[in-house]
Amino acid sequence: MKYPVIITSLLLSPLGYANCLGSVDEYITSTTLVSSHTVKTQVSGHLTQREAKSENTLLNSGRDVVHSEAADDVCFYDKETQSLVLNYGIDIYKLSPNHKQVLEQYLGLVNNTAKIYIEGHADSLGSKGYNKALSARRAKQVAKYLKSDLKQGNRIVEHAYGESSPICNLAQNSATGCNRRVVITVKS
């Protein structure tokens, strides 16, 4: 009984999911220093006290904006273009549970009537023909999941680019795999 509880808690924790859509890249911290005081006096000839409260006085206020760039190895989301990039390992085209979770979140953020364009890409580790087929399999997996599981129907347009559209050089790709990707964009 102990193991199912541990596994369930890991699956339901935020650490178990990709966080490229819900990540915040800007944090605002603010500080405010306020002074307030109370004056108590006793009026002569009376046993009661008179209490006077002054208004709160602002002594100092500050606001800092902190930018953070948390890299996610599963995906990247660009808020301006509403583009989602799914990253893949070497010679992998199937969707991981994290990819599926991100796709579901992504559909909640974008226009529900616009066309969804899916672009499959590969790096240059294999032959051109193999990479073209691999990028097509990646795009096909995403399209199949969106059509059958998430019921998106005729909104899907897919295209495979193979290794013809790299976004980083060979050294960067070796370190991060940035050319092994599927790009999903929404256009009205």
C-alpha cells in the first residue's frame, strides 16, 4: 500500500509535469516601510485616558522586478507568438506523458477555432532521408494525439522539415538537442 501512495504523490506533484506553459519568467518583489504610532495622554482631573492615533506614514517603498529563465527540457512556450516547441531525444518520435500534458494545457491557452500548424524537425545525425522521415513521424504523432485524443479534427495542418531548418549549430545541438523538435503554432 505504501508504494502506490508514493507513486501517486509523485505523479500529482508539480515536479512530475512539464512546466513550460505555466512557468513565470518574471517575479515582482515589493517592500514598503510604514511608520505608525499611538499617543496616550491622561487629562488632569480625570481618570480616563485620551488616545490619539496618527495616520500611517510611508517612510520608504521599493519594487524590484526579477527575471528568471528556467529552461525546460520537455518544451518551450513563446507567449507572443503562442508557439509551443516540444523537444525530443535522439531518434525518438513518440509523445511522452509530459508532452501530452503540455499539449492539453496549450489547447486551453489558444483560440479554439484557429488552424493548428505542426512542424516536425530533426537534427543532422542521420541521413537526410531518415531525418525527413523522423521529423514526419514526430509531426504525425502530435497530429494523431490532437485529432484522436483531444478531438481537434480538421484544425490540424502538419509538415515535416527534416534537418533543413536548424535553429542552433552542431555544438549546441549536441549539448541540448535543440534541433530535435516539433513546433506547434496557431494561426487564424
